[in-house]
Amino acid sequence: MSGIAILLVGAVLCFAGIGSLHVAVLASGFGLGWLLADLLSLSIGTTFLVALIGAVVAWVATTLIFKFAAFFLGIIAGAVIGAKLSRVLQPEDTNWLLSAVVIVALAVACGFIADRYRARALLWLTALGGASMVASGLGLAIGPLDFLDNPNAGAQQVFATLIWIAVAAAGWLTQRRLFPDKLRIGDDRAKR
């Protein structure tokens, strides 16, 4: 059940993130809360509660400071990507300090990138962040795919990363096709 929830929220973020900043913020906040609670190995109920609180806090913070919405969405999506990257790179023994450094560094970098490049950066960040949640959700929901959530060292890490990239690419392509106006894709083609 928990895997399905994170899978659905991840799919919304991955395939429709740029369509609505409000939906992207809620989905990113939910995913960040979920992945952080999962890193701490909390119970399913507590993990779901932390994810919901993450969604609400992210949405309230972004709404209050809407001028900086792209920056905050970039920070949140970057933190989701950093949490998944920490999980993939440290499959067995999680080093909390290394995880914190990776998450914070990616969150800040993605925040500045999103603020600078707006929709184009948010397209990539929502696709990557959503894909990380989709992969974790598949791993939690389907027993034989549990390596997608918690890969062992070696081939499982490589395969989980390749699936993450493939889902992110599918999300990127889908969002480009669904929301060309938000990305001003037609404007680029008209200039040529």
C-alpha cells in the first residue's frame, strides 16, 4: 500500500510536474518527507504522516514566498533527488553525515539552478525527483523489484540507476509534449 502511494505521487511529479507549480510543490514535499522518513526507517504510518506534513509545509512555504517559488521548488526537488541518490549510492550501511551533505548540496544547487533557468530547470528537476519516487514506489509495492528502493552494491545499483534515468527521461518527454506553452517550446521553433 505504501509503495503505491509513493508511486502515484512520484508519477504525478515526474509526468506532470511542470503543469502546475502547486501540484509539483505538494508532490515534491510529500516525496521529500517520505524519503527522509524512509531513510530513518520509520513505520509506514509515521512515514505517511511525515510525507503529508512535508507536502503541507512545502506548499505553505512556497505559497508565502511565491516570488521565490522556482527557487524553493528547486530546493525541494533537489532534496528528493539527493535522498534517492544517497539511497542508491549507500545501499547497505547508510552514513547519515554523507547523506545530509549530498541532500543539502543538491538541494541548494538545484534551488539556484531552478531560480536561474525557471521552467526548463523545473522540467528536469520534477522529472528526476518524480522518477526517484516512482522507482522507490515500485520497489516497495512489488516484491521482486525491491532493489529499486534499496539496491545492493554492484549490479543492482547500476540497474536501479538506469531505471531511474529511463523513467526520468520518459517524464521529461511527456512534460515537454503536454506543456509546451509553459516551456515556451513553440517560441523557440518560431524563431528558427
